[in-house]
Amino acid sequence: MSQVSLKTRESDSGCFTKETIYHLRDLGQAIIFTLMNHEDQINQNTKDIEYLKEPEMFEKSRHIIPVLSTESGVVQSIDADIIGSVKIIIGGNYGFKRAS
């Protein structure tokens, strides 16, 4: 990409005009590299969450506490922020075992 100052002035402002010249080959390569990098990031993200499909890969908890209910029913909602905070407080991590 080159920026060339022309000897012409804009009629409204009187400022010299500058034209940007794009070399199509270089521009095309830059676009392709950007798209390839984006595809690599998508593939990496897919690999990063692949373990979610295999719960047996998760690290087992050291503390298992039964939670008893005084009523029957269905869970209508769970506050994920509170669950995450409690997990941090009790020393949970996001680790998982990798397949060997």
C-alpha cells in the first residue's frame, strides 16, 4: 500500500489530496492470511471445548456433598455466577485430564 500526494487540491478545503494505491496482490495475500488465521483460531477454539463432550475427562471432585431437598420439583433456574463464585471459594479449578 502506498500513499501518494498529488499536486491537486480539493475544491472545498484547498488541501492537497492524497491517494492511496493498493497493490492487489499484496492486499489479496493479506486478506487470505487474515482469513487463514481466523480459521486457525476457530479450529483451536473447537479443540479447546472438545473435552466438554466427554465428561469422564473432567477431574473428579475431592469433596462430594449430598444435597437433600425437603420438597419435590424441578429446578427452574440456576445462577451460574453464584455457582462459579462458590467453586472458586472452595478451591475448584477448570482443569481436566487429557486423553493419552
